[in-house]
Amino acid sequence: MPVDSADIVDAFFERYRPKLTETAILLLTPNLKVLHHPKKHELIKANQTSGYAYLLVKGAARSYYLYNGTEINSWFAFENEMVGSLRNYNNLPSRETIELLEDSTLLSFNVNGIKPLMAENIEISNFINQVIGEYCLYLEDKLFYTHLRSARERYTALLAQEPNVFKRVPLTYIASFLGISRETLSRLRAK
Amino acid sequence: MPVDSADIVDAFFERYRPKLTETAILLLTPNLKVLHHPKKHELIKANQTSGYAYLLVKGAARSYYLYNGTEINSWFAFENEMVGSLRNYNNLPSRETIELLEDSTLLSFNVNGIKPLMAENIEISNFINQVIGEYCLYLEDKLFYTHLRSARERYTALLAQEPNVFKRVPLTYIASFLGISRETLSRLRAK
DNA sequence: ATGATTTTGTGACATAAATCAAATGGCCAA
DNA sequence: TTGGCCATTTGATTTATGTCACAAAATCAT
């Protein structure tokens, strides 16, 4: 294990304001665990209710669901991103499967252990709500930049804003994420 | 004023758990105001940062933005729905204009007054986070039921899930909400 | 390495939906 | 009531993107 578990926790929490104090860290720690999983491992499965969320420390993941027998990818995530199912968090079954695209290091959050802490520790509450709030803004952006835009516009926007995706994710997955066929993506790339 | 301000507040807060206690209500009250505005009034304007969110007590509203000179409608809201700009809440300018579709009665929330209360009163914090959390689930649903679906599928889904929209919103607005042209919507309706 | 499987690219064709162009219908104001 | 302005419908045509079929390239397992 090249990276110390505590370092991983610290690095992530730095991003969140107000910074979590020792008290909050102490409460959270028993609910955190550093994990390693190989490519293709499924963190969360469609139609199930998982009690965990994850921070991607190293690696990549995708979220997909089946529609008319084909996989539709809804997002991709990389280092320092939180992955999980918002529906799971709200005690609903996930619609999507979250699968690792590379061998990955993860920090797992035991949601069932952490949720009760929100009532007694305002920092933890703020932390979780900030994660959800950021996700909410991301969803708004995604709708805004997708709605009524052509295949080419969506493609060039993704290329500009998230070039990593094209380096680390198979084109087949990117196509359904963009809402286009594999062939169309291939032609757009050919320019 | 046919409806008492306190009744309006109570009725809305009932929806949220844990129910707000007297303490929370007392803190919130100075930041609430019942308003009446005519059709076409703009609650929030594009590219500005408003300090208010609203509960639609009676009436209807739409949110739209300009794209290539034409209005794109992003949502419609009716009785008992919260309207506002998530971007405003995060101190970013709104991308959208929120306009009343009918003469309406509103309960306004002074966000700048309420936000500081979140630190001192956990109920208020939970209340706001629940509103955001529900909006987040709504956005996920909207993406899920829109992505890679045909014009007809999106149309029939809206008709099934929100028939009110077709009774109270002009078809021109509904078309851009569905991501299709007015002509196509007309043809879909003609069956 | 070698062949096998999967991923990506290319061409021909089909089709959903946009666009352009009127025509019709509703609604509001004077 | 009348005219005028939107909103909606209908028709003809165009266009972007999907589908099907296969070829080429890359990746994987043995």
C-alpha cells in the first residue's frame, strides 16, 4: 500500500469547507476504509441498495444502466472524485451499476454509519450536503449543455471540458454517454 | 388576501421531516413574506444573482433561457413547488429567468437571511438540504428519462407524469422543454 | 508470438425530426 | 363586434443521425 490511509482522508477533506475538525474526523474514521479493487469490479449494482459511497483515490469508474438490452453510460469518474448512488443515499435502489474501468484505490464511506452522525455533528452534515450540492450543480450543467444541442456540440464540449475521458474511456462507452451511436462518434472524431 | 400567511408557511413545512419546531419557525419567520404578482412578472432574471427563493402557493411559473435567440424552457412549476435558482443559492448568477405563467401567490424566502441560520439551527439546515436533495433526485430522473429517448417517448412520458403541464402551459413552451420543435410537438399530439 | 475476440472505422441507406412556408384558429383590445 | 396578433396545425423538403454491414485495428488469452 503506497499511500497512507490517513493521507488519503486528509487530502480529500481539504477540499471541503469549513475544514473538518478533529472531532468530526474522529467520528468519521471508523466508517472509512481504504480498498483496492481490480478493473471490472462492481462497486454498486443496479437495482440494489448499497450502504457505501466511495472516493476514487486512484483509478477510474463508470456508471451505466441497461436500456433495450444495451448499456448506456451516465458518467465517468477519476481521481479525487466521489462516486456513489444518490438514490441509494435516499434508500432507493440504484438504477445504475458502478464499475471500475481500471485497477483502483478507493476510500469507502459507510453511509449507514455516517448518516446518524449528521444529527450530532454539524460539520459532517455540512460536508455531506456540500458533496450533494456540488453534484446537483453538476447535474444542472449537464442538462444545460446537453439539451437541444447537436451531436457535434456535445462532442466538442466534452473534448474541451474533460479531455481525460477520451484518454481513459473506450469510445463505445463515450458514445452512449454523449447520447449518440458509436458510428457517429467515430465520424465526428474523423472530423 | 384570502389565505393567512402563517397557514401557508405551516402547510409547506408539513412536507418536511423532521417537522420544524417552534424555535426554527421563529427564526425563519422574519425572512418570509407572502407576495402577489401578476402573470409575466419575473421572479429571477437571467445573469443576475437574486437573494430570494419562492414557494408557489397559487399559480404557475416557468424557467427559461435564451439560446441562439430563442427561448428554451427548462422547467415549469405549480402549487406547492419551490422555485428559485440553485446557482443563485451558490452565489453564482442565474442562467435562467423565472417568470410567472399566471397571476400567483408566493411565499418568498430571504436566502441571505436564512443561510446564516443553518449554522445555528440544525432543523433549518436539514430543511434546506432536503429541498436541495429532492431537487437533485428530480434532476437525475429528468436526465434518465430524457437521455437517448425519442421525441415521442419524451412526449408520452410528460403527458403521463405531468398532465397539468398540458393544461396550463402553452405548447410553444412545452416543445422546447421536451427538446423538440413546435411543429413536431403538434404532430405528436395529432397522434 | 498467434489466433481470437473486441473495439474502432467506413460506406450505403433509412428515418426521425428540423426547417421553411403557409393556412387556420383563438384570444384580446378597442 | 372587428381586426390584429399569437399559437397551433399541416404540408413539402432537407438534414442530422441512426442502422446495417463489413473491414481494419487493437487488445487479450494461450
